[in-house]
Amino acid sequence: YLKYRFMDINTIFKNSILETSVCVRLTPGHSKNEIFWQLTDGTFKIRIKAPAENWKANKELISFLSKFLEVKKSEIEIVSWELNQNKVIKLKK
């Protein structure tokens, strides 16, 4: 499954004209926040420190991505957040 280290998510966001969506596989309860891998299907595997309870992991994911991409939290939206690890993140401009 692992093809290569993650393609620059900043490039994906900054090269989009209006907005773009990326698929994320979230791993909560990790020792640090990081973008770990990009899978062959383009999904970014992201590790988050927060536990998977009471929306904590989702909130920390938005916070982490806003800092990583240097954008406002309001520009990041989880549009498909099912109660599992797979998410679709919309990056608005």
C-alpha cells in the first residue's frame, strides 16, 4: 500500500483555484501530530495525538492542518467524517 512519502499537501492546496478536497486516513492517539504517508490511492495518512472520543481527534486534525498549511481553521472542513478513520477534507480558499 505504501508507495512514497507524502506528496506536498501545500502544493495541492496552493495550486487549486477555488477549493480542493483530499482524502485522509486518521490515526488518533499517537505520540505526535504528523502527516505520515500518502497511500497509492492518494489518501494522506495522518497521525493525531488526540483520542478518538467526543470529536477531539477531528478538532485536532483541523487545528493541525490549519497550522501545517498556514490557513485559518475556517478554511478547512471535514465534509465526510463518518465515525471511522477515513475522512474527506475540503480546503476552501
